[in-house]
Amino acid sequence: MQSLASVPTAHAARYLTQLCKHWSHRFTVAFDDASGRIDLPAGVCHLTAGPGVLGLVIEAADARTLERLEGVVAEHLNRFAFREGPLPFAWIRPAA
């Protein structure tokens, strides 16, 4: 299963880098200035940084795990974005 979000922010590349570096001590992570991948124990998080938007794709085996990972990723990103205020996450789950 997948969940997608396009989060408007002027700091997409910064947040992508912060999240990847933050989790690189615990998980397998690969990233550059424009994209990242975090292999979480319960799924995978893909990130892309574009002009004014942070793109997220989360993959998990089931809906319950996917929902939990959405919350964990959003919570961490909102900690990094505390000056900007809560980021607007609108998760979309494409039909299988």
C-alpha cells in the first residue's frame, strides 16, 4: 500500500536533509539535495524536494501500518518546521 503527500513549504530540501540525517543513525538512508529514501522497519519513505513543495511517498504492507508511518513522518517533519508552524499534510492513498 502507498500513501502520498505534497507538502507546501519553502524549505523542502532542508527538511528532506534533516529527516534523512536524523534517521540515518537508526535506518538505512540514501539522499541528495533533491531526493531521499528511508528504509524504516515497517515500510519505506521516499522524499522529493521541489520548488515550494516536499513530496512524500510512504509504502507499507497494510493500512494500519501506513497510517502509523504517516503520523511518525509528519510528526518528525513538523518538529523540524517549528518556525514555519504545522505543515499541511493531506495524505492520499491511490486505489490499488
